[in-house]
Amino acid sequence: MNWLPLVSSAGVALCHCATGVARLLDLGVIEKGKGRTLLLARRYYEFVGQKGTYTRKKGLDREQNLALLLKHIEENPEGSKLEELCQVLPALSVTQVQSLVRTLQRRGNAHSEGRTNQGRWYPGPDPTVIDAL
């Protein structure tokens, strides 16, 4: 049986792992991160003066990631390679960054020119696509 030595703020030992985790979630001591990860609550990091650590561990949401990529693309009118965009969001895989830039493309915020490792992303909709009105 997998036991996790957890103690509540009252000093009471919490029993089985799943029950203990559920209790800590209810108490707000821990919170769910992405996927199946758990992390200490924001309150803890605020208490110890490490708000930035919480944000780094929690990660950014999808819209924040999109905003960061778009900002980088807009600030580089000579075009941004996928490699550069991956540097903007180092916590994400290449596939995840590709998915985000395709979302920007569908929204008309960015377009690509070139398909290989020489391809670049530029701000705005693709100028070669004619809008069918």
C-alpha cells in the first residue's frame, strides 16, 4: 500500500495517499497543476516570498503563451524561426509551440513563409490569401 506521510495544520496525520491528497486539496494546501501534477498552493509561495517560483511551476495558460509568441513575432519584422519561438517558451515542446503558432495563423495574427527549417513566422494574415467575401 502506498502511504504518504502527510500532516495537517492541526498535526493530524492524514492516512492513505489518495485520501490525503484530496484532503490537502480541500484545505487549499496544494492545488492541481497541469495534467496529474500537484504543487503547493499560491498562498504558500506568497508566505515564503517566492511568488515567481509559483508562477514558474504553475506555468502560463494557453492565451498567455499565445500572447508571448505573438509579441515576439510582432517585434521581429524580419521573421521568426520556429527555433526562436521555442526559446520564448522553453517549458513547451516543439510540437506544443507549433500548435500555438498554427492557432495564431488560424486567427489571422501570424503567417508563415517557407516550410523547412528556413521557414519564418511573420505578423498579420497571409498576404497571398485572398479573402472571399
